[in-house]
Amino acid sequence: MFIATAYAYGKTGEFDLFWFVVFVVGIYFIEIGKNAVNEFIDYKSGVDIFVTPDKGTPFSGGKKP
């Protein structure tokens, strides 16, 4: 997104802070939604139960205490 913003600024010479902030916030909410759906699916499928606490990694649900 930052590269696209720089490219658009280079082409037009204009920068609209409002739209930049809207896009940053939008991407943030997309990430929150993606992570929430992933956690929900992991919970419903029970996939995290098969990982013992000593074998947990950030990629196996190990980021939870």
C-alpha cells in the first residue's frame, strides 16, 4: 500500500491524507477479521488441542499462554 501511495503521488503530485488513513484503517480491520476467523475455525475444528503446551509455536496456536 505504501508503494502504491508513493507511485500515485509520483504520478499526480497530490497526496490525500484522508483516503490514506481510510485505507490504513481498512487494512487493519481486514487483518483483525482474518485473525478472528482463523481463531474461530481453529477453535471449532479443535486443531489446537492436538498441540501440547511444550510443543507450541506461533504457527501452531502457541502464542496463547
